[in-house]
Amino acid sequence: MSLRVLVADDQGIVRAGFAAVIDAEEDMTVVGEAGDGAEAVRLTGELAPDVVVMDVRMPELDGIAATRIITGRPDAPRVLVLTTFDLDAYVFEALRAGASGFLLKDVYASELLRGIRVVAAGESVLAPSATRRLIGHYASGAAGRAPGERSPGALDNLTDRERGVLALVASGLTNAEIAAQLGITVGTVKSHVNAVLRKLGLRDRVQATILAYDLGLARPNPPGTPL
């Protein structure tokens, strides 16, 4: 089935460009375009897209607030946030609001298309290095809240191995890197990650990473720490 995509950006020429690239793919269909966050929220409810490609800075309702509303609904679509600046504080807040990842607006078309497919499959498009940079710069200054306002006791349902895998996910390691470090198969790592997400009621690895930092299971890198 074709992936249903909604594009939200207040710049018409940018929005049209993204829509044209996406619509040219055989496995994707642009079902709507929104010029601001309020329209993105409305159209998401009306059109039921699988993925919303969301700009951060928009009038009426910004992309962060729109993401929070959209992802808070039952059967919410995945949200892929676009930003002009790497390490933009708005991006971290968007991830906290429920976005499944972010890309810079100057990405190649192939990267945008891959990002849409990845988040639609329930994964994150945050590269490990980007995860570490974002968390290192912003998590220590962010309010100590986890998705759903969870307390440290939220981790009690995890096994020791699952806690260990969660900590490694938060450090920015890929499944293959985690498998190599723990001496287990990639398939086993995937099973552990899925169990963590299910037990904690999390949407994806991005939310798992934020939760791990919020609850002290992982620590941010000090500014200037090599990544």
C-alpha cells in the first residue's frame, strides 16, 4: 500500500518542492499540504496520513505544538520534523512532543524519502551522532520530564538486560553496535528494543532515548565532548 504523506510548511515553494519529490515515488502519495500548524492538525484529522513532514517554525501554530497535538491522538501518524539548523533547541522539544525524528531542510531528496519510509516503519531517523549531540546539548537543561510524566519506577518492569539495551540505545549505538558490544545477535537486540518500547509505552527509539536521560539511566555529554 502507498504511504500517505502530509506536508506542512509555511513557505509555498518549499512545500511544493517536497510534495513533488514525495509524490513522484511509487510507494508514496501526498494526500495534503498545510501552510501552518493549525491547518496541519486539521488536515491530519481529516486525511489520516501515515507520516506528517512537519516544519518547525510556522505561523498560527508552530510545528512543535502541532506535533504535540497530532501525536497525542489515538492512531497518530508518525511525524518527521524538518529544521533549518542542526542542534536547534526547537528540534529537541519537537522530539519530546512526539516526533519520530528530524532532518535538515537542505537534505538530498533520497534522504528525505528514506526518512519518511523509516519513520513509517516505526523507527527513528536520528543518526547516532545526532542523538548524542542533541541530548548532550539539551537534555541536561530540559525539564526532568519523561513521556507520560513517568517516575523512575517506570523501569521496574524491565529486565536487567533490557535496561542495559535501553542505556546503549540512549548512547546512540545502532542495533549492530549493541549486538557486538553485548555478544548477541542483531535479532535479539531488536527483540529487546521492542520489549522496552512495549513495556514503557513508547513510540520509538527517540522517545526511549529521552526517557533514559530523563530518568538518569544515561547521562548527557558535557559541551565540547568529542562524539
